Amino acid sequence: MRKPGRAHVFAALVVVCVAGAAIYLLVASRAPDLAPAATPIGTGHVEPSARRVALNGMSAPARELLTAAGVGSRRVAFRDLDRGDTANWGRIAIAPLTAREPRRLVGSARCERLYVRAGRGLCLAKGGGFGTLYTAEVLDARFHVVHRIPLAGIPSRARISSNGRYGATTTFVAGHSYNTPGKFSTQTLLLDLVHGKAITNLERFHVTLDGKVVDKPDVNFWGVTFARDGRHFYATMATGHKTYLVVADIETRTGQVLRDNVECPSLSPDGTRIAYKKLVHLAPGTPAIWHLHVLDLRTMKDVALAEPDPIDDQAEWLGNKLVVYGTGEEIRAVRADGSGHSVALVTAADSPADLD
Amino acid sequence: MYQVQNSQALVAAHRRLFGRRRARTVVAPTVVLLGLTSLFTDISSEMVSTILPLYLVYTVGLSPVAFGLVDGLYQGGGALVRVASGFVGDKFRRHKEVAVVGYGLSAVCKLGFLVVGGAVGALSSIIVLDRTGKGIRTAPRDAMISLSTPREQLGTAFGVHRALDTTGAMLGPLLAFGMLALAPGRFDAIFVVSFCVALVGLGILVLFVQNQRDDRPADEAPAVSLRSAARLLESRKFTLVIAIGCLLGLATMSDGFVYVGLQHRLGFETRFLPLLYVGTSVVYMLLAVPVGKLADKLGRLKIFVAGYLLLLALYATILVPNLTPVALVGCLVLFGLYYAATDGVLMAISSALLPEETRGSGLALVTTGTTLARLFGSLAFGALWTFAGLNVAVIVFIAALSTGIVVTAIAGRGVARATNA
């Protein structure tokens, strides 16, 4: 009787491990992850495919809300998240809000985040060179890719200025720890959409807080929203476990803190109010909870919106009276003054952008 | 056809495979085997720690701010476990078995990530367990390296181990990024592959590494008790080494601060930051063995002090307002060389001062002391940067490091001879 040598046992172990890893990887690479980017908070079960024809604000409360706000004839662009049609998962779709007309898929890109404004689009898509897993694709008015800008990290937010000249992207970046190994941070880039290149990282702006320039190792920025003047923008700055609303000037590369606890701001078309997500619950070991609020920049009065579910999204305005946002499953709308109820506008979709 | 009989044969076969001629100084097979175990384990653990922040934030939906809180779990916990595992290894003279528990625990945790999915509480426990495994394995592993090496080769042996270890730490993130490019968003695949790689490392340890045999009859070998381990601290030379390690550790900022500091000076894009880490690792990997040999030849404390002088030079360059890209490459060489001259060399210095029977406890005390000192140092650096700005923080640390180096050079003269080959 011969006992198998240790080298044989080891060889067998290596074979099993390599084969196991290779097979799992092969299977995984053929079935890419279709989960929504962030954990869908709230419920809302999606029936596969049935909704492809049914939907688009056809519910009576939705129609009423949109008509009352004078935006009944608007069209929106969004990411299509139809689980019954995985071939088109994440593609750009357009739909009129109240007409009985199905969504129309446009372009060929599949996006993780999407924004459309002023005849330009920003699609944060998977792919790129080694080490850059995601790319910001700049789209023209016909949704053709005209520029590609490599991104570090995983896409979180995308916005375009109202003149179409600037874009901004926020990504989650790992690998460069500040004081602790493995810590993550965000990176927010200001983009030149005309020439298709990154202008600067927001961390290079000089932001003042209480009269002093912030120079701290843990500063992060996210969630840019552009002002109509084509020169200023608002964004969230975080340092020391606190978040701040910052208004910044692209030309002077400076900014000032306006207020704390404001994340992912979105400026109303008339430039008077900021819709944002407010952190209301934070504890170790549990997911954070944000609720949507609107801040009046003239009076600094803050009002909670009538959306009962926690929301983790950068809201979009539909006119000056309505705010729309994604829950991870569907796009909803709610009045910007805190009254009424939220209604579903488009199911199986996120990243809404007003096209008109 | 040959039959691989033992570890020596495996190492020889390994050497044949890579077509290397027999090196002039041959380190013990145990050292190479432990190095290979570390290589695979580091590939496995670095794969996961590279993607863990993204996983927590992106898939689990943890807020960026909450992540900072969970991140605190990473720290501190390992210290007590490390000393205990060093002591247990000494007491029962079973360093290998203790190390197997540590490596095994971390391997199982990789599957744990897969099983618990998005449950945040359970995920935190797995992270803590994973860290505990790392705490358990360090001291017995270093004890085995030093026990299987003749005194005059300690620097080389630790150099060989650290070179292999760093290779793994460098390959892990690359593998993880490659896999995410191949199967975007499939974090589960990374956990599975990480587990498989960890099993290979564990297999090398379990199948080929042997505890150092003690030829003395049981009644002659000194019994190890808590008291005898505590007596280590009565040795003036050894406590001096711990004190020096802690002092210099307190004046050291974490790697992340060095890289971000350099980025502030040069203003390159954030996506190139990981390249700095890779550059430093390559230098460290290539130079760990030659610098370890040099330490054996010229004097370990000398090389150790020289390493910290290089770090001092690196800190000084962070103060230079406009760095050129060439200077940046120079910085990475300095940084890698600093690691090669200090990390394994400190273990060699300590090993030479410690009796065999309490080697594990002693090395655990050194690593725990220096790790905690470095943690405090980094926290202090972060606070200084926050309240006084980057330049002030760097200047304070240059002053502290200079003081530490002078103290080491003066106070270390007494131990220098005792720690050399």
C-alpha cells in the first residue's frame, strides 16, 4: 500500500483550486451583474417586461400632478432597467411623460449613470483600459459617443451645465487610503465636454469655511449641480464626518461653504432653491438613510418633501415646482414645496433627466 | 522521474523550474515555504481589501460616511491576539499549528463574505474575524522564520520572506482589477477566487512546513510560562529595541499620507495613485534580499538607521513645492528602499536578542508595539494636517523622526554588537 506523497496531495489541491476559480470566473464573466448600482431602498417589485407598454405617468395622480405643475408635455431621458430585457439593460431611453407612447431606446451605450442637457449627454459606462474600469462617454444630440474620458472608481453621479460646456462626474475610488488601509473616497471631476477632457479635480479648488481655506487630508467632493450662468456650481464637500453645501466658481477655482448636512444638491431652473438628500440616520453597521429636502437659497428655509421612502439619489427638477428622482427601481416625482404625495412616473428606470 | 520527498526537494524543484542557479547563500526551505504561503495569502487578502470599500459602498449601499465608522473595526483589535498567539506558539512549541489557525481563519472568512451577502452586521463580524486571523498568524510565522535560520543569516531570511510577501501584496490588487474588468460588478467571483488562492497558501503551510524540532529532552528544555514571557521585558537590550521601534513608529506617517502628500505637490490624477503603491512595492520586492544580506554583513542596526535616514529624505521632498516626475520616481525608490532596510531588519535585530523558547512572544511584542505606535503616529499626522496644514505636519514629523534617529544611533550602540551576525 502506498500513501500518496504530500506533493501529490498539494498538486491535487492546486488543480482543484485553479479549476474551481477558473470555472467560477468563466461563469461570472458570462453573466454580468445586473443589480442596481445602489441597494434599492424601498420596495416596489417589478414585473418583467409587462410594463414596457403600460406606464409613463398614465396613473391619474401622476397625470394630475404633472399637469398642475405645467410640465405634462415634457419628455425625460433615463436609464432603462427592464429585467425582462437584459440585452438592453442600462441603455438610454426617452419617453414623453403623459402621452400613451412606449419608451424609445436611443444610442447604443449601456450606462451606469446618465445625464442629458443642452444637446449633450454624459453616460458613465463600464469598460476602458486596464485599471480604468469605467469611462465617461460624452454624447452628442443624437446620442452618439463623441469623446471618452477615463474614470477612476465606480460611477455615482453625472451632471451637465445648462450651456452644455461643462460636465461633472463623481466616482467612488478605493485604493488610496488616507489614514487607514482600504478606506475609500470619492473623486469628482470637472469635465470639458467640448474637447472631451477632464479640467480638474474638485479637490484642487480653494474652498473657504468660516473664512479659512480648507486644507485637510480627508476632504471629498460629490454631487455637482451647475448654475445657469455657466460659471458657478454647487456641490457637496465632506470632511471630518460632516458634509457641507459649497458654491464654487469655475473661473477662479474658489468656493465657499453655505451650510452643512447637504448632499447631492440639485439647483432649481430659476436658481432659487436646492433639492438635496439630507442624512437623517447614520449608525455603524446599518445602511445610512437620507430623505429628500428642498432648501431655499434666499431665506435658507429648509423643507422636507412628501416622499416617505429613504432616497439615495441626486434629484432632478421638472420645471420649478416638481422634483424627480430614482428609487433604484422607479422614477418618482413629488412637489418641491413639501405638499402632496409622491407618485411613480416611470417604472424600471433611474437617472432621470428633463429633456425640455 | 523523481519523487518529491520533502520540502527541500520541492524547493529544489521550484528552483529548477525557474532555471535559477543555486544562490550563494541558501536560506532554509522553511523560510521559502513560509514566504510562498505569505505570497498566496497576500494575493488572496489584498484582492479582497482592494475591492472591499467599493463592495461595501456600491453593493451593500453603505454611506461613505458610515464606511468611515465600519473602517474603525479594522484597527486595534489585532494587537492583543498577536501577543497571545506568539505566547501560545512558544508554550506548546507549536508555532505551525497556531499559524495554521490564523491562515485558515482568514481563508474561511473569504467564503464568509460570499455567504453573508449584504447583511451589514454580519459583514462587520467577518471583517473583524479576517483581521483576527491576520493577527494570529504573524508572530508564529516570524518565529518559525527566525528559528529555522542560523543567526548570521537572519537579515537575509527575513528579506527573502518579505520579498515574497510583497510580491503577493502587489499581485492581489492587479488580479482583483483584472477580474472586475472581466466580470464587472461580480464581487462574488473575487471572493471565490480569493478563497481558492488562500487554500493554496494554506496547503503549502500544512503540507510542507514543519515545526523546528527541539532535540533537547522535555525536562531540559526551559518551560515557557507567562512569567518567563514577561521576563523578556526585563532584558534591557530587548526593551531598548522595542522602545526604539515604537519611537520611530510614532514619527512615521502611513503610506497613504505619503502618497497623497506627493500628489498634492505634483497634482497628478487620482487614478494614478495606485501606481505609486505598485512602484514602491516593486522596489521593496527587488531590494529586500540584497539589503537583508547587507544588514547581515555590515551590521543590522546600521542598515536600520540608514533606512530611517532615507525616510527622512523622503519626508523632506514632500516639502518641496514643485516636484518633477523624475523626483517622484526617486521618492518611490527611497520609500521602497526604506522598507527593505527596516521592516525585515527589525525582526532580524529582535530575533538575535531573543531566546529560542520565547521567540514568538518576543517578536509579537515588537510588532504589536511598532504597529500601535504607527497607528498613533498616523492619527497624529492626520490631526496635524487637519488643524495646522500639510507643511506644518510634515515639519513636525521631520523633527520627530530626526530625534528618533539620533536617539537610536546613540542608544543603539549598546545593542548593536549583540544584534549582529
